Amino acid sequence: MNTKKPPLEKKTVNDTLKMLRSRGGFWFKVHGSPYQLAGLPDIIGTYHGRFVSFEVKRDAAGKATELQAYTMKRIRTEGGVSVLIHSVEMAEAILNRIDERMEARRSGS
């Protein structure tokens, strides 16, 4: 029986930011305050000209709040990428998909 707990959300955020920054683009962590727009994803950035955001949860059981889900949907409606993740690998897969699509456009596929 595996009783290992998933990493804390803070660790996943920090590890994800490290990976994102190693890949390029511009990334920052949103630190909530009473003076900012509520519901913003935890990590926001740009990657190869695309607006990308990640809402980070501790594990696969984590769900976005209603406001977070609404905000993420608005970002996607405007052409951005907004995804709920619970691991660095999930964020990396999104960047890989963006890279693949860019390469396909360049090669005319």
C-alpha cells in the first residue's frame, strides 16, 4: 500500500516555475491579495507568443473553484491556454504541445 503523500502545492508551483523558466518565455506566480482580480490562475506567462496559465492543485483530486474554472474558461475563450495541473510533467506536456504546433506550422503541415 502506497501511503506517500503528494507534494505540497507550493512545491509543485516552485518546481513548475523552474521548469517553465528553463524552457523560455516569461512566467510569474500570482500571489493573492485583496487588491487583485479573484480567481486568477497560480502561474501566468507567455510562451512563444501564447498566453498560458496554470492553476496548480496538490493532486488529481484537486478541483478548481467555480471562480477559477470561470476565469480559466474566459482565458481559453480569448485564445489563451489555461489548464489545471497537479505536476510539473503536466505543464511540460502543454509546452511540448505548443512547440509541436509551432513546428507543424513552420513546416507547413
